[in-house]
Amino acid sequence: MELPCGVSKSTYAQDMAVIHTRTQWGLLGILFAFLCVLPFFLNSLWLGIVIHTSIVLIAVLGLHILTGLCGQISLGQAAFLGVGAYASTLLCAKLNFPLPISIIGAAIFSGCFGIIFGLPALRVKGFYLAMSTLAAQFIIIYLFIHVRFAGGSQGLFVPIPQFLESKINLYFIIMGTAVLATAFAKNISRTKAGRIFVAIRDNDLAAEVIGIRLSYYKLLAFFICSLYAGIAGALYSLYIGHINYEHFSLMDSIWYLGMLVVGGLGSTSGAVFGVIFISLLSKGTSLLAAQMPILGPQVASTIGIIVFGLILVLFLIFEPRGLSHRWEIFKKFYRIWPFSY
Amino acid sequence: MNEMAENNAILKVENLELSFGGVQALKGVCLDVKQHELLAIIGPNGAGKTSFMNCVNAFYHPQEGRVFFEGRDITNLRPDQISRLGVSRTFQNIQLFVGLSVVDNLMAARHFKMNYNWLEGAFYFGRARRAEVENRRIVEDIIDLLELEPVRKQVVETIPYGLRKRVDLARALVQDPKLLLLDEPMAGMNAEEKEDMARFIIDVYELWGISAVLVEHDMSVVMDIADRIAVLDFGREIAVGTPEEIKGNPKVIEAYLGKAAE
Ligand SMILES: Nc1ncnc2c1ncn2[C@@H]1O[C@H](COP(=O)(O)OP(=O)(O)O)[C@@H](O)[C@H]1O
Ligand SMILES: [Mg+2]
């Protein structure tokens, strides 16, 4: 990591901080202020898009820890959102738990589910692991349809507390969670667990030789990933008010992976960039296409996916390290500008 | 601290047999390393030197034989358990975490000295923060010792081979090992780099009073720094002794000259 000019460190604690300069604190303050006033300037369509994007961000941050850091590919993240959504709805509706407890309970439940479906990772890697998580995606969806209490293919209505019927309040809860989730993901990636995950990703044999218990940490990565998914799913259920199995499809799992790739695998800011970039782009093109009647309704409804596929391919060819790498280059340039020595 | 440990060998290997299909990599190797001793293992390529180390840290499982570390049978432990007991190693073909910076490679290796869980890490508060800073200090000491300051923040992928070899050594050292296994730490280096590396190894060995097993081809280095030398040839141990004894040993001369004459 390079530092801005003129910053020198006197202690390791300072050197290890994420934020170094007053300017950086200032920018962070402006960002928070922006997020606080944002909902009052958006119409309900765009407010919905922002809320949905924040939920997706939480899901993708979880995937960032499992796939980006620990190198274990998962094609089932959407299904774990479903686990969180169903679990929190059932805890709330059937057992009358207060909402916060339901959400936390759902997250932990989803995390434990993640451990079960992470077990194949102790034996297989790469392509085979991807296949086994794909199986997880289908098995979990099957459970949603067939398990008693889960409402079959009709799904469930989500009891929504009065407080959250206002979209603005919902925005603050969800955006707040997304911001915390980002901070936690960043902290995990720069402390013990994060380094161990990357060690396993880069060289699992050497990781074992330096004393890392591979099985424990691989399952921990699955747990954290599904914990994030569980929270995202629980929030999602509050956002849409009615859940069924179709909301947690394989296609969504693939979107999440694609966002991670476009943002840059292995970097927290990459996950954030990827989610914002892809979400806005796909929503933007869909809205635009809807304005253009020549394209017809069929194209308009699928243009988001087409653009997504195109962007993904372009990134894989031209910038496999993702947006975060571009951002690093830009920051380096800005720091030494205008003196490029 | 206790008499037993003082007198006994820190590492004792009995009758190791290891084969891969038809290839017998180790044939009944018995070796021990005493407390604060630097044992060098020499022998032509394919003699089984790396296999020997791999058996000690359970990277390979020998078909027969036992490995004792500080009097404890470690033959059936996993590599991660052995590393926690105080056995660290470097690799002949460097095995670093290429996506992490030099500092993070070393911090990763100190994971079992950091007594906090992932959730505390997520908050980066209290115990976690203290452990991070404290361990960073220790890591920086090793970085100073091995003169890695200029590249400390660089991703390992981007640094040259000679420095990577040094990071590999640093990663073993930050674990505070009691026994260090060094597999050709100077392979592929130029004379100057070799000299630096030899100096680092001697420094550590003398300052810290640890024990080490060194595999190295460069005879002048080995003769200089080893307390004892073991010679392997085709998986068999053909001689053990002080550098002087090895120099004059006819079997050794034959193995080496025979090799050269082919
Ligand atoms: N993983 C392995 N699979 C098959 N054969 C191996 C393996 N590791 C080592 N060997 C064989 O064991 C013998 C000893 O190898 P090694 O211990 O690497 O020798 P050295 O380090 O002394 O050069 C060689 O014949 C080598 O081909
Ligand atoms: Mg070797």
C-alpha cells in the first residue's frame, strides 16, 4: 500500500490504520452526509433501487470473503439469502420473535447452513467445489418449496413492523447495515482471519505448513459468507414484503459472482464498486430500454442481463483485476500529481 | 530448563522408509539433531533430502519409521500441529502467499501467536488491535534483521527471486521456531546473495540458540557453518559426522566423484 505524500508514520498502530489523512476523514464525512440526505432527494423508484443495491452489497461482501479472499467459489449465494429471508420471516411470524432477534437468528442459522454446504470444500477444490455449491443452490430451493411452514411455491408474507412501512426508515436501517457490513469486511480482510483466508487461496499447502488448520478456516469462510447472506436475505424480505423461491435463483448467484469479478476479486472496495457499477448499469439500461419502444418489450426486459454479460466478458479480457485495480492506479496518479517522479 | 531436554536430541528420526510407487525415496534413515545444533544434509539430486524434511513436518507420511520432536512422537500429527510445536521450514521451490504483501506474509505466519477470534478482528478493537500492533512490531524486527525494509509493503508477486527466498526464511523465523528446516535456502542465488543468506542463518542460529537442519549443495558454505553433516545417497544415509570427518570419508568421496564421473 502506498501512502499519500507527506504522511510519515511514527507508530505501527498508525501505519496499520485504514484512514491516514485529514482529507480522507473529510471525504468519509462527506460520504456519510450524502448517504444521510440521499433518500430525501430520490423518488420511490430510485429509493427502491438504492435499497436493493445495498442489500446486494451485503450479499456480495459475504461472497467476497469466501471467494475473493479464501478462493472457494460459491454458486449458491442467492440460496443462502433465501435461507436468511425464510428463517427471519418464520421466526418473526410463527414464533413472534422481535425483529432484530429474528434477523440475527436468521443470520446465524444461514451461517450454520453454510457450514454444512461448505463441507465438500474440505475434499474438493475449484471446479468440483463450484459444482457442489451449485447443488446447494438447487437443494435449498427445493427445500423452500417442499418444507412444511415454508408456504410451498406460494411463499410467505412477511410481517413488517409499522416503523418500517416508511421506505425512508427502511433505507436507513438497510444502508446502515450495509455500511457496517463493509467496515466489518474490511477489518476481517486486514486482520488474522483475512490473511489466513488469502494464504489458503494462494497456497493451501504452505498455509498448512505454517500451522493453519485448513478445515477450520475453510468452514469459517463459508460461515461468514452465509452469515452475510442471511442478513442480506432477512433485510430483503422486509424490503419486498412477500418471499418465495423465485427470488433466490441461480441467476442471482451468478450476478453476485459477476459483480465481484468486475469489482476486482480479493478487494473490499472492489466488491463495493462492482455492486454499484453493475446494479446501476443494469437498472439504467433497463429503464432506458423501456423508453425505447423500437426494442420491444422482450429486449427491454432482458437488456440488463445482456449488458451484464457483455461487461463481464470485457472485464475478463481487458481488466481481470477489476475496477479496484483501476482505482489504485488512479489514486497513485492523484497522489503524486502534478509531480510525477 | 529441564535436564532431559538439554541432553536429548531435539529431533530424532528412526528408520524412515518412504516410497512413491517403485521409487524408494528414503531407505531406513536414522538421524538426530541435538539442541542448538546445525545439521547439514548433503547429497546429490534425488537423494531424498527434501523427502526427509517433508517427513519431519508431516507433509509426507513415511510408510515406516518414527519421528520424535522434543521426545514426543509426532509421526501421526498434521503439518499444522507440528508447526505449532515449534518446527518451521522453508521450501526449495519458494512457497509464499503471492497475493499478500511481505508484511502480511509474515503476519499470516504469526497467526497462532494472536489470541483473538475473527469477530474481534471484524471490530478491530481491544485485544485484536493490541495483538495486531504487538505482532507487527515483532514482524518488523525480523524484517530489519533480514534487511527486507525496502519491499515490506510490496506484494510478493512483484519482488525478485533472491528477496523471495529471504521472505521465505523470514516467514519461518517469525514463528519463533525451536527447530528450523531450511531446504536449499541459497539455491539459484549469486555469490553475494548467498553470502547474505549464510550470514542471516548464522546470526539467527547464534543469537537465538535454535536448532536447524540445512540442506545445501554449496560445500564451502556447508563446511563453514554446519556442526555436523549427514550425507544421503539414493535414500540411504551413507555417512554422518563433523565436517572434517566427512571431508575424508571415502564413501562420500566415492558418491560424489562417482556422480561427477558419469
Ligand atoms: N511427491 C513425489 N512423488 C513421486 N516421487 C517423488 C515425490 N517426491 C519425491 N519423489 C522422488 O523421491 C526421490 C527423492 O526426491 P527428493 O527428496 O526431492 O530429493 P532431493 O531433495 O534430495 O533432491 C526422487 O527420486 C524423487 O523423484
Ligand atoms: Mg530437494
